[in-house]
Amino acid sequence: MDLPKTDVARDCDPYVTVRFNGRKIHKTHYISNEDNPIWTLKSKSLFIWNIDALELFKSEEGLVFEVKDYDAVGANESMGAFGIPPRTLYGWKDGERKTFSLKPLLGKHDYGQGRVAIRVRRATQHDIEFMDNIARGRKNKPEKYFFSDIKGGAGTLKSLTTTYKKKEKEGPDKNKMKYLVRPGPDPKRKDETKWLTKERIEEETMTDSWSWIDVGSGHLGKVFVEVLKCDNLPNMDTMSKTDTFVALVYEDCYAMTDVINDCLSPRWMFWSQRAFIFNMMHTSSQLFLGVFDYDASSPVDNHDFIGRVSVDLSNFQPDTVYVLKYKLYPSARAKYSREQFDQKFEKDPSKHSTITIRLRMEVESERTLLLSNFNYPSTVYVNVDNKKDFHVIHDTIIGDQDLRQYGLVSLLGNLNAYVEELLDLLTVYYFLEDGFISLILWKSSSIITVPMIDFRTFTLGWVNFGLPLHSLMAFICATSLLENLQLLPSFSLGSIAWLLFVTMELRSHSPNPWKRSKPLSKMIYSLIVGKNGMESQSIKANENLKAIEEHENRWKTRLKDAEKKAAQKALEYAKQQEEYLEQMDAVGGNTDITTKMGWGFSIDPTKRWLLPIHEWLGIICETVRVIKNIIVWEECYITFWVALGSFLLSIIFYFIPWAFLTKWTLRIIDVFYFSKFENESDEEKLD
């Protein structure tokens, strides 16, 4: 970063050499005319270094990285170097990114600037096999997908002159319409799969992929993602149709599919570049997918953004195949709410742009997955070598509206988005309100299965009973607390665990199978045994659709009622303010008390007031979002530890004599603190 200019007419052509004890062990390719270069797999950024600890600590200087400016005519000029001591290398956290400043070598020119960022981690067997595959030059090179070396993107002339469908004149598919398979036919069946009917295209699309791209540096598990198809995409071109590709971002990984030319409902065949394996670093990480129109006409113009979606993986079951269909939206929080965005397609919802993926997870150990949540998610960086890819990643993660950015144009939309998010929390409020009312009125019922004898057949069977266990427990706790206040710390922590257990129970009874979380009992089983305690489940398309619609309509009705009440209160407040101003006018209280401030001219005079509001709303929304996700088990692993920790602490606090500790703590404070002031006051009186 910020490398010095060694040439007068242009930027430098930097490359890096790595030496150990004077022996060169690696050298990158040079990057032409760039003072902020980014080395990738294609330019040899990655290498594996085999060394034992004894040999490493015998070295005094460790690894030495030197940055040089490539010169095709003269000598390559050194721009600086830095060393990493053996102890630093040995104690390096896996995957941690560190930045080093360049220093001049002995006798070399000191440019006084330049930094290099590197990552170091211990190589796994997978890493070794990965580098061996690159060295052998296999056909499907993984580095291809880091450089967005996408096949496709037909120009306008080629699009106009290419035939994409034809009617078969002979053979078994006579008089049937066939379509040109894009991005190309199966290499093993070129003649057979060049032209296919719609039915055959759908069949080939759903076939399991045989070419997978393995990326990422996590070790908790693997996420298998196949991009299958998109439907009803808007036409982003004038002389032709959209050239579609999908970008995927997960943790420190960035990948792209092949481009499907001139198609508004593209299908990716199982032999195309569509299947990716992401190595998981943390359970809270989301998978981001963005759909774009490929722009091959100019290296400067960005690819046109169509829509995005984020997939929360925390509640997916391992070893279960999911075929997921998502609606595409322009932003995580659109400029208008999602409901208003959906109103555009209210007459015909089938015209809404969608993306379909197939997803499966493999977890090494469920216990390790649970325990990993004690580590805070680390900041990761996704490096790209051009601005086009940077904008693709930005739009895939954030969309076309960055809520963190302040501006005159985007301000109103951002503030509305924050307010909409806070209004969405009314759902959680009503969720808790219903639970509280059911608790007080003894309406809540927990299903208990008990064995019963059928006296008609004299057989043992299982019968479900609904008992108000939560109301009974609340009654016992409340009466015990009134008689013994020292139980307050224990009951307070127990209430947190109890609240989370209740929300888990409510979610488990949701008619929508996609809204259900992992059961608490299964997670405890996984923690003890180390294996997944859940069986693979099958969810049919539109399962319980009628019950789901009734449930959602009931919540929407309650939210609309709340909005009407809020609007009515706002109207009453406005009338009160108007009456107050009229009274002030009557008594002559309309004196102008404003003062002129010497702030000078500003193109945005409201920024002084609105920017802090914008920032604080962002902080509030992020904080409330985390709390909401924990309460409703969206972050099921974190919620599990909060619930379990609160429950265990409540048991421990139950046996602590809080009254005794409080009494003697106050006495000690009185003896050593207040008696000091009494002695000082007595001395002043004597004086």
C-alpha cells in the first residue's frame, strides 16, 4: 500500500521476494503500473513454507520480505523491506492480517513510505492438496474463481447475430422448441447437450454438480452452495437481454458463477461454474448473493446491479439438502420498505425476480461449533484486484443503499430505513405481550407426553396433556420472592433463561417450518455427545401454507392497529402544540429567541443536527438488532449459551447468602469510609 514512485512517468511495477537465511523461498509476479497492488493466487500471493521449529528459531532475522520495482531494461530497484522475527511467526494467530512498514536495506535509497499487508496460518492437509492441484495445473484451477475470470458476457453485435432457440425438424424431439445451452454444452456430451428442450434444461439444472470450487480458511465446517437458476430478471440492456452472473460472498471468500448471455430466466448447468464449497469460520456468518448484468464493453463501467439476498445459516441442519428460493431486493433495507417494494408485484407476484440455490452443510463436530461462539467473530478482508469486483462485493453485501453513509440524497431513505427497522420490533413486543398475558391468565399450556393404559385393550400408549406449567412456575417464584428478597439475583437470572426457553417453545410451535429453531434439547445433546442430535427433515414446497398465511395476517393486523394508534397520538400531540402556540401568541410570547451563529456557508446546513441523529439511530438499530436476534433465537448458538449460562448462574446465586453479604459489605464501608469523615469533622471542631 502507498508504494513510492521510482519512475517519473508512471507508477511502479512492484513484486515481492521472500528470503530465509539469505535463501530465496518465494517470489510473486509483478503488477504493472500500480502503487497499491493486490497480489492474488494468479499473481502467486500464496505459498507454503515447510520448516521445523528448531530451524526457525536458529535464525536471527526470520523471514525477510523485500518489495522491488520490476524494470525490463535496467536493474530492479529495491523499494524497501521488512523482517518477521521467528517468535512473531510462531505466535501468529491463524488467518490474522498484519501490516508492516517498508524500511530501506543497507545502502539503498530510503523512500520513507510503503506498507505491506500479509496473512500467515499453519497449513492444513487441505491447503497442501490445494497447492499441489495448482502446481499440477489441473483443468479446473481454483484460482480462476478468485480473479472473477468469468466466461461469457456477449457483446451487442454477437447477441443480435446469435440464435438462441430453434424448432427441431427431425428425431425424437421433432416439432419441439429447443434452446441453446448457455454458457456452453457439457464437455463430455457436446453434441447431445448443445440444444435442449425446456424440460431437459430444468432436469440438467437440478442434477448434482461435479465441479466444485473449495475456498475459505475456516475449520468449523463446510457450506456447499449451488446456484441453480434465476427467474423474471429485469432487462438491463437496450439492444439485447441481461447477461447474468451471480456473485457470492462468505466471510473472507468471494466467488462468481459463469455468465449466462441474453437470458432473463437463466439456468446454470451442473457442468458450469456454479458450485462452491465455503469453509466456515464462525456460526454467525451470513452468505450473501448478488445478481448482476455483466458489462464487457468497458473496463471502467461497473456491472449493473439487479438484486441481492442474504442467507442466515445458523438454523440450518447439517447433512440436509435445502433447495431455497429467495426474492431479490435492491438492499438489505430498501429505500422503501419491503412491503412497498412487493406492492409493485401485488397483481402478479410471479413476476418478482427470484434466485434459487441448493445448500448443504457439513460440520466436523457439533460440540466444536457450539464452543466456537465464545470467540468474537474476527474482522475479515476480501481482496480484489480491480474496482469492478470491489463494487460487485459492495453491492452484494450492502445493496444499492448504504445506511452507514451520510448524504443529502440518501439521508431521508436511510432515516426511514432505520425507523422502519425499529417499527419492525413491534413484532417482538407483541410476541412478549402475548406470552405475558397468557402467563398471567394461566392460558399458556406446555405439552407433556405421559404413558397411559388403555383399559379397553389393556395396552400402554402415550397421551399428550396441555398444562400451564409456566404460569405455575411464575406463581411459585413470585410468592417465594415476596417472602425472601435475597433470592432476587437468582430469580432475575432465572427469568432471562426462562424467557429464552419460552420463546424457543413458541418458535417450535410455529406453523412455518422455516421459522423453527434448533431445539434446546438437541443442542444440549450435541454439547455432551459431540454429534448432531437431529434427524434430517423433509419440508415440502408450500407446506402448511394456509396456516402460515393466517398466522402472518394476524401479525400484520396487529402492526397496522399499532401504527394507527401511533398516528392518532401524534395527531393529538400536534393539536396540543398548536393550542400551546396560540396561547403564547395571546400573551405575547412569540418573541424570536434565535441567535445568529457564525458557521459560514454550508451546502448541507442540516448536517450539524441530522448527522448525530443518523449515527445514533444506526448504533441503536444495531444494538436492538442483536438483542432481538438473541431473544427470538435467530442466533441460536449464542442464545443457547445465554440461556444456559443464565440458568446455571441462577442456581449458583440461589445458594449465595446475599442478605449476609450485603449487610457486612455495608458495615465495612461504614467503618472504613464514613468513619473517616466523622474523625475529620471531629478534628475540625477541636481546632
